[in-house]
Amino acid sequence: MAALGVATGGGDWFSALALGVTLLKCLLIPTYHSTDFEVHRNWLAITHSLPISQWYYEATSEWTLDYPPFFAWFEYALSHVAKYFDQEMLNVRNLNYSSSRTLLFQRFSVIFTDTLFVYAVHECCKCIDGKKAGRELTEKPKFILSVLLLWNFGLLIVDHIHFQYNGFLSGLMLLSIARLFQKRHKEGAFLFAVLLHFKHIYLYVAPAYGVYLLRSYCFTANKPDGSIRWNSFSFLRLISLGLIVFLVSALSLGPFLALNQLPQVFSRLFPFKRGLCHAYWAPNFWALYSALDKVLSIIGLELKFLDPSKIPKASMTSGLVQQFQHTVLPSVTPLATLICTLIAILPSIFCLWFKPQGPRGFLRCLILCALSSFLFGWHVHEKAILLAVLPMRKEKPLFNWMETFYLLGLGPLEVFCEFVFPFTSWKLKYPFIPLLLTSVYCAVGITYAWFKLYVSVLTDPPVGKTKKQ
């Protein structure tokens, strides 16, 4: 890590930041962990104990394997280390198995694989240009970027308390972004293709990668105003990108194609029966929509406009993952969320093609794709916001008075939900209020951030022009 600090240009400060957060992760080993701890233990057992032909069919546990094949092979590799800690964790029949050695192995596996995330942050820091501003003036932005990424509080909670491997996956994404900033296009494309076969949620940002690579790599020359020269299109470069995607996909999906299991694999990866919202509402547009439906249904019941017997029993506020029907507003289908997501993404893709702003424009388009998918996607998990938040750390985090006031409002909201509401008479009649208030309040902020970034992207001039022009 000392070498990373020197290479970044910051002496030992990068090493100190990386070492400090690693020590904090070690302190978090005995903390609470969610059901995802059992999910990944079960995947270790499936990939270690069963032949590949049964990986995506095994259903002894409710936590079936539902990540792409590269992640399955990742679990398979980890399982060969896990057997030296506790062989019993690799028994498929040992549901909800836990031991101190299992805990240590799984926690340390996340900490160890976060090494890729540390390296990716180091590479992102190198993308901050110090030629114009001078070395001393660029040290502060590099330090801030390193702190915001390495010490990201959401990532610490999701990976090292809740328990997942988002640091490792985010490392692949950040490294691919860094390679595109460094004009190493094929390497960036390769890393992103690999990432897609580790976790398919990154399909959200695939349009940004596809359009940017097509425009910046397949067209070898641009006009002075930033527009493309159509006679400079390179079919050879397009074929090389296609070959990268094909080979990575073949390596990932080939064994299951040979076993005639691709339909089964895809049915696990895209389970549309889970319902519109996660048990804990992601703070997106559908949280606002569902909250409005809930308020209207309460008003309808109080005014006796609605028949209680006709209200669907499955409720979005029950804390369960399930399909349900809205009470007052039209119910939302997966197709409707897909259409809304595509409509939200299209303007950013349009700007990336017709208003080129270099790698920075690609990054902003990537963030908008991630935010649009978070706001309008089907069954979005609240932790999916990391997909937009981590790349956004390369933007300038400046707040005006209204934004500062909004952020400060999160404190009183949390105090009310955690310490005041449990002692009110509303707890029994309206148990969903804390969930509703938190999701709606955060959804307003995220929608505002999405809208503000879109305004910036739409109004900023292309490369080589100023707003006066």
C-alpha cells in the first residue's frame, strides 16, 4: 500500500487512508449481519458441493443462486479456502449454519477482495489532471476523492455490517472507468464486460459504456466542434470491441449453453415475481407513487369511499417481498418500469453522442443511467444507489443553502422514526409510517439530485465551446 501512496503522488497519505479503513473493517467483524451472510454461505456450499449442472437448479435453501456465472465461480474459488476454516459451512443441508470460524472467513474474504477496490481508487486518483493546476493544487482533490471512496459510509455498512461484496464489484467498475479516462478503451471494455458477468445490475449503465466506446474509440477523428467524421469510422475497432464482449460472454455462459441451461440461468437472474418494490422501499419514484397510493387509500377508508373488503391483502408496507396491487392508483407492471427507465435514460445518451464532453461526459451519463434505473426500475434494492454514488465522487460536491437544509433534516427525521414514533399510539394502527417517511424524504432528495444533474448535462456546451458561444 505504501507503493500506491507514492505512485498517487501523495507520499504516505493514501497508504494511511487504506490501512485505516482496513483496520476499521476488522473492528466490524463481530457486528450484526443480515440474511445475506447466509445467502453467500449457501452459495459457497452449492458451488463447492454440487456439480455445475446443479448450481442454478439447487433450491434446498430459499436463498438460491441468482448472480451471473462469474460470481458463482468466484464463490467456488472462495470455497476452496473456506474448507480450511470450517468444512461444515460447505454442506448444502446445513441451512442457517454459523460458527465463529465461518464468521471470520466470510468477513475476511470481503476485506481481502476489497484490495481491488483500493487499487481502483488509486487509479482513479491518477486521472485527476495535475498538469494545468500544478502538483500541489491537485493533491487536495486526490485526497478528498480517496477519502470519499475508501471511507464511503454506505459501502462500509452494506459490505462489512450487512454483508456483501460490493467493494470488490465497485472496484471493477471504478477501474474500468479509470481505464477509459486513461484512453485504454479495450481494457476498460474488457473490465466492464467481466463486471456484467459478475453482477447483472450493472446492465443499468451499459448504455453509457456502449455509446461512449462507439463514439470515442470506433471513430478515430473528430471535427473541431466535437462532432464526428463519418469517414473515420473503424470497423476493425468495432470488431475488436465485439470480440471482447463475445469472448467474455462465451467464457461465462458457454458451459451452461453446453448444458442447455441458459433459460434456467436467466430465470434466476431476472425474477420478476418479486414485486415492484423491495421490502424496504428504495427511495425512488415508486416509493413516492406507492406512498401516495397508501395515503389515498387511508383517506378513502376514513371517508368510506373504499370498501375495506376489496383492499388487497398483500401490502407494500408489510415488510415482505411479494407481488401486490395498488389500492387507488393503477398498478405498475415490469414493462411499465422498463419504459419509464428507458425514457429517463435517453436524454443522457443523446447528449453523450451529440454533445461530447470527453470522459467527463461519459461519467455524467453513467451516473444518470444509474440514477434513472434506480428511480424507475423494477424491484430496486436500496443499496443500488451505490452504483450512482461511487462514480459521482468525481463530481464537485458543493451544496447550496437549500440542499444543506435538506441534509440536516435527515437528523430530526431519524430521531422521530427511531425514538419518538415507537412510543406513539400510531405504532399499532400505522406501523408503516417510519418506512414511508424515510423513503419519501430520501426519494425527494435523490429525485432533486437526478434533475439537477440532468439540467447541468443538457445546458453545458460540448467540448471546445463555451456557453457564450
